[in-house]
Amino acid sequence: MSLTGRHVLSSDLFGRDELERLFTLADLLTPVSRGRKVTRVLEGAVMASLFFEASTRTRLSCESAFLRLGGGVISSTGVEIMSIAKGESLADTSRVVSGYCDLIVMRHPLESAVHEFAAATNVPVINGGNGAGEHPTQALLDMFTLHREFSRTGRTLDGRRIALVGDLRHGRTVHSLMKLVTRYENLTIVCVAPEPLGMPVGLLELAESRGHRVQVSEQPETGLKDADLVYATRLQTERFADQPLPYSDAFRIDKALVSRVCREDAVIMHPLPRDSRAASNDLSTDLDEDPRLAIFRQTDAGIPMRMALFASVLGVADTIADSLRPAAWYRPDYTGPHDAPFYRNVGTNNR
Ligand code: NCD
């Protein structure tokens, strides 16, 4: 299947073949994402990023990825400064903006908004997060990270034990991730959440229908046992009215818990942001210098993977290899405190 000209609204779009093609392309683009090589395959192209909801990583990394491919970016954030505040429909906004650019990345608190946008536009629309629905570009970079982390130790994703933990009901990243990991074979997927925050049944059924063992647990202590991958998520408090939740400090994923129950070569991921306030029960900062913590390799992976996606959707993927040239500017070869313990073990390839 060619991705050229496609809207990317759901991670459903990607089978294993497309994923592996994108991994290869993202590997090729990694030196560009790190400022060591240059490509201009999207010279003259314009991306519009429209974010109707808070974002740090998704908006900035999409914009950086498009710029690194040689394109230009126009962006607007927040409903209050757009004509939607004057009563304009999403359909009108979409059609108008599609006359200004070649690709739109958008995020909106309503699940339906991205579909309305795609129905009215003249250019491809990439879903940067639609309410509690999906977040396909996050899932792509998560898969790329997994592929890298496991292949470094000679493993593949097939046959692994995966624990998804936290707010699995409202967390759109895990919804998109379920659709992608289950393209692989023979997984054990443990969904660890208090019952009101459990993974939607349709996604549990999807995983079973693709031949995986699916378990549901309300206890991180048992749910994370022997996990090859722990994918922690934040409580999505913005998606439900204030109500007391059975979300105890058992859901704080910290060094003691990981050391007690996970495999020694486990990979620990989180889409970020993590809630680092004292009372939160999220991924703890006491794991920050643990080489198993892949969260910043994960955010770094967002640039080459989003570049790979944009290049594919705009039909220039095949021209990248011949377009690469060395970057002219100075780039420090610096490894900070988060990354040093990891790179001490594995060397600096693929940094
Ligand atoms: C996530 C999101 O917006 O869905 N963030 C991201 O894009 N990496 C996760 C979250 O907000 O918890």
C-alpha cells in the first residue's frame, strides 16, 4: 500500500510491512534529525499545524521534522485566537487552511473533529491526537523505539510480554499503540489499570482476534511481572470531571517496583508528559538514570519517524537516499545525564 496522499487518522492504516518500511526510512533520516546531515526533499512544501489542545512534543517535533525535510511551517495554537471563536465551522477552517499548505497536522479535544477536518480538506490530514481517540504518530514513534531497543539486544517484538499501565481508557496513545503492536506475533499483552480506567473492550478483542494472549490486571505489582516492555501513561484528568478514582500509589512506576518485578533487560517507555508533581502516581524520576528508561530516546525517535511519515505521505520517500549531504554547522557531541548511562553501555551509534 502506498501512503502517498493518504490521511493518517488512525494507526489502523499501518500493517507490519508499512511499519518496517517506515523504520528503514527513519533510520536513514536519523542523521538529519540529529543535525548531522541535510536533505531538502520537501523544499517549497508547506505544513500547517493546527493545535486546538495543549501540546509540546507533537507540535514541535512535527514542525521540526517538516523543517528538517526542507519544508516550511505555518501554525496556529488554541481556539481562542482562531476564527472558530467567531463561529466558523471546522469544515470551513479545514477547507480554508488546505488552500495555504500541502499537509495539515491537527489536534483537537473532540474525537470527531479530525474526521470532519479530513472530509473538508484538499490536502492530507495527520491526526496529532483527537480527544481520547487516537494518536497515530505517537504510536509510530513508539514502535520505532521498540524496534530499536529490542534489536539492539538481538530481540524482536514478536513473543514479548508487554505491560500497558495507567489510564488506558482515556489515553489515546495506548489506543493507537494496541493497533500497531498487535500487527506482530505471539504477544502477551497485560493491561494494568483500575477497572474504571481499563482498556476499551474493542481493543482487547482486537488483540485476541489477532492471536495474542490478553490479560487484564488492577495491580502493577503482578501486572508488570516479567515484562519485556512497560509502557506507562499519565492519568488524563482533563478528560473526565473531578471524581475520586481508585488510583493509588501502587501506580507509581518507580525504581523499586521495576527492579522487583520486571526483567533486567526491560524497556520502560512513556509517551510523556509525565506528571512529576509530588502527589502524582506516574512514572517516577528516580528511574531517570536507569539505562532501561527509554523515554528520551523515544522523544528523539519522534523526529526521524515523523520525517519518514511526511516524506511518504508527500511521495518523496524514494528520493531521500540520494539527497543527503553533510550538515555544515557545529553540533556538540554531548551526552547529558539522562543518556550517559545508556550510551556507556551501547556506544554512540544511532544517537
Ligand atoms: C500524549 C497526548 O497528548 O496524548 N502526549 C503526547 O503527545 N506525547 C500523552 C498525554 O498527554 O498524556
